[in-house]
Amino acid sequence: MMDARGEYVAVLDSDDVWSDRDKLKKQYGFLEGNKDYVLIGGGVIVIDEYGKETRRYFNRESDENIRGKILFQNQFAHSSVMFRREAALKAGGYDENLNIGEDYDLWLKLGTLGKMANIKEHLLKYRVHGGNVTLKRVEALKNNIAIIRKYKDRYPNYYLAYARRALRLLVYRLIKFVG
């Protein structure tokens, strides 16, 4: 990201596909028309390793609703977003000490500098396969707990979010231990 030169940054992970040919144009238009927003995402179509659709979803749309839910659950798929480069630089960019969840951490940092939104259109095809980092559940949950702790005073519903992740971590550890 530090090498990016433009005013906006849009990431496309190697195994994902933008599903809307006007994704960049729509997000650019949104950010140009809403200067108090630092991050804009969109809906996700989940596909398997062969490109077959398995499900679709939308996250919260408005800044207020995103803030109410973001500690409980990440509201942005990495490759679905566009964000202001200067805001990301001011926030410190991606935390390179994190090996899972660095995007989630960046969204939370950006939210301390401005508003966030999601367009209610499917902008991304997110590929799920055996190599996905998000499938490493125990490590991901540990990182998520550490990340949300950093922002507990900046966003609502921290205790509920912490309890949810701690319970899930316990269940995954029990499954791993029993299995």
C-alpha cells in the first residue's frame, strides 16, 4: 500500500475476482461525493475453488450500523473495498506484525478517522478453498480477539464481541483437542 500513488486504494487478492465491471467507478464516485467517508465496500458472492457460487451476502450499509457491528464481525471483505490512501497512511497502514486480520485492523483504524459504508451491490467474488488464510480458525480468532481489544473504547459492543470470539475459540480448541 505504501507504494500506491493514487488518491484511492482498491485491493484485489490473487484468488478473488471483482464481479462488477463498474466496481471502481461506483466506489470512486461514492468517495468523491462523500468526503467524510474513508472506506467503501460492497456485497460478496462466495465461490468455491472451481468458481461455483456457494452463497451471497451483504454486510451493514450505513456508518452507524457498521460501527454497531464491526467489533462483533468484520463488515468488509478485503477485495471488496476502496479506501482513501492518505487516511490509511495517517492511520499507519496495514499492521505488518499481523499475519491474519491485518485488513480488519486497518478498517478499524480507518473508522477512527472517518465514516465507512457498503454499497448494496455484489462487487466481489470471494474464493474459498483449502489454502485460504481464514480457514486457520484458531489463529484467526486469537488475532481477532487481540485486534478488537485495541478498539474496545472506540466502537460499541466490545464485551459481546469478545464473548462471541472467546466462545468460538474455546469450541475450536475443544474440537482440535478431541479430534
